[in-house]
Amino acid sequence: MWRIGAVSGVVIISVVACGGGGSGVPKCVPGDAKACVGPSACAGGQVCQGDGTYAACICAAATGAAGSQGGAGATVGAAGAGGASGAGGQSGAAGSSAGASGAGGVAPACNEFDQSGCASSERCTWVSLSKTTGHVACVPNGTVAQWGACTTGAPGESTGFDDCQRGLACYEGLCQPICSVDLNLVCHPEQSCTMTPSLFYSAGSNADYAGVCAPTCNPVSQVRDYDQAPACGSPTPASPTFGCYGNPGQPFTCQDVVYPNNTSDVPAPAPSTPPVNGCAPGYLPLTFGIANRETICAALCQPAPTSSSATTQAGGVSPYTCAAAGAGGTHECRYWWYVENTSAYSFPDAFSNTLGYCIDYTKYIDPYKSSSTALPQPSCTALSTTAHTYDAIVNDAQFWGCQPHPTK
């Protein structure tokens, strides 16, 4: 359940119950994807749009995109008109993936998963034509190995691809394995298959449901899981260029640091739903202000059970405390499960009762008070582990996220 509170003219939304979600909260994070059931009960996928709602369920296309020549399947037509085979032509083996040509149907079709359809000196990868359109095609093989730093050229048929080796794609500055959430091409246990609008995505659909295997990480310590590299493998950990980012209920992965100065309580970048890496490493855009559409960066911390009988670690466990992250004073470290959907199939996850976020409870409404004394919310240090003021099942300290989830 979401509550709205006002402090010094700024309205702030706060999660105050077991991971609800209200009408003013986006239903999904733009760029995220999930499986779905499409027309005729086909297995499909849908991607979250910029307005926080999922696009229509799209099933994998069986043929090349509409366009010029079909021939024996060696070429396909211009991309952008859907997944039907070229007019008057036949799809053949080369039509197995989404259309590969951008202008006139001259690029050979290929399969980005098994790298078929390309010469030995080439690779099948994504060619970007703009921020929202592109296609798979055979391009010269790159030189950068897995986890190596990569670059992507400007959008265009001859430039809009990266410099990674076969089977890899450049995501957040690193060459990472291509995967699929639809074809069960899973990643290593210490990686997460991540779909993104910047790769294998065109005109609001993702026909092959391709993604990249991004390395998972620990959001508190910022350590990369597969090799324990600090600062997610940044060349200079003291000045990180990669950070560990994620959303409630989802994996945390290493991504580019874009806003290194957006720390505790600093507004995240516009729009109202900023990118997950809209804050510095160790901070996430979690609190949302309605009056000026600002999302505030919250520091991450390691929580400890806190109540009126256990007050010493309200700000977290050293060295991962709110104060150490620049969120001292009246900030308290609340459990991550408090911002998760506790009814989700994946709940609890590895972070539900181990990760925390710092909140200045004095800036949020206690909806259970009278309107004249709605501010502030109670401090964890004032809450009982035996009283049931707010709920008959969970005690007061559990109700406000000051204790581990009580039923898991």
C-alpha cells in the first residue's frame, strides 16, 4: 500500500505495507520483459513501455520481415513491417529470424543464438538503425572477448554494431553472451538474461526474445558475483565506472555508472520513472515525489532487526550503514522485502531479508494517525515486537519493515 506525505512543499510516496503497489505507481519498469501467452495460445513475450505498461504480447516470428525478394531464402526484405515473408518470395532457411535488411533486402539473414547463416569470418548480431529500430545481420567478427570493454558504432547499416566476438553483444560497456528468455537459452548461475530496448528490439517488438547475460552482483558490497571483483569489475574501484543495480523482485546486475553524483536524497534524472542506474553505485531511485515529479536516490544498507528493545542498529550494520552512505540523521535501514511484491511467485528472493534501503522516516506520512499529526512515520526504535497496533498478524516492528519478513 502506498502512502503520500508532504514535507516542505514536496510530496513523497512511500511504501508502508508488505510490498503493495498503487494506482500512482508504474506497473513495470521500461525495458523490462516477461513471458506471456499470445494469439492462439502461442508462447510470447512483452516489453515494458515508457509509460510503465506492458506492450502487446508478441510471439516469435517464423519468417523473415516483409520486403523485396524471397528467392531460395538467401536474402530477406526490408525490416520494419512485421514478420511475414517477402511478397512473392519464400522464406526458406534464411527466413527463420526477424527481417535482416534495412534498405532493399541485401543483408543475409542469420541466427544470433547459434550463429548460423554467416561466413566463418563473420558473426550474427544486432545492427542498430536508430534508438528503437534495427535488425540482426552478418557483420565482420569483432575482437573483444567476453567481459571485455566494448563500443558500439553510430546507428546505421555499416556502423550500428559493436566490436564483440561471435555470440556476444555489447551491453553496458561489456561484451556479454547472447541469451533468450523464450528459447530457454539460459545464462550461467551468476548471470541474468536481460532484455533491453537497445538490443534485438525493433518497432515495439522483440521477435526472438533475445537478450544478454549480464553479470549479477551484490548491491550492498558492489562485488561482481562470478569473480568477486570489487566495484562490479571497474578498472579503478575507487572511481567506479560500473555499479550494481536492480529493481525490487528482480536480479541485480552490473551496469554502467551514468550519474556518479546522485547519492542519498539527490533527485534522480527525469523522466518520472528514471533508469535503474539513475543513481550512483550503492543508491537506487526508490522514493517518488509527485509535486515536482522527482524521484529521490535512496542509499542501500545492510539491515538488522530493530525495535524498541533493539535500537543500536537502526541505521544498518557496519560498514554498510546509512550514515556511511551519507544518509545519517533520521534515516533508518528498512528491509528490502518492504518494497517487494510479497505475493509474487519469486518471493522471497536472495535480498528480501538481507538487503536494506535508507529512508528518512520523518518525511513520510503515518496514515494511521489523525490528519493533524500525520507526520512523521514512527521510528523503528519506537516500535514493539509484541504489540499489534496496525495488524492482527504481524507485530508493529514487522509492519513497518524494521524486521525480517515474518512468514518466510
